[in-house]
Amino acid sequence: MGTTIDDLARLKQKAEKLQSQKDRAQGALDETKETLKKEFQCESLGDAKKLLSKLEEELEEKQMAFDGALEEFGKEFEDALR
């Protein structure tokens, strides 16, 4: 059984749909890279990963400092908080 015109039309439609999806994905990727470059001065995915790691460390340090300050506050004003 040979390939029919309908088969070719379906394949063409599928190829066009896949091309459209690829184009949208590429556009989203380009937009994300531009945002990383503009807002965070990241030229590559490696730069972005390093920045993320640094920011996560800073967040953890600040969270620990906050937790310590909150605990100290609770001890200092324990009677007033009851």
C-alpha cells in the first residue's frame, strides 16, 4: 500500500505543528535569556546557576539570622507576649 495524498497532507500538517511548537519554544528561550541578561547580568546558563546558588546561600543565611532574632525577641519579651 502506497502513501496517499491524505497521508502526505497529515504529515505536512504534523510537521507544520511541530515547527510552530519549536518556534514558540525558541522564542520563550530567547526571551528568558534576554531577561537573565538584562535583569541579572547573566550571559549563560552557567552564570545563572552560579547566581542562583549564591542567592540561595544568602537566603539561607538571612533566614537563619531572622530565626535567631525572632527567638531572641521571644525570650526578651516572653512575659509581654503572654
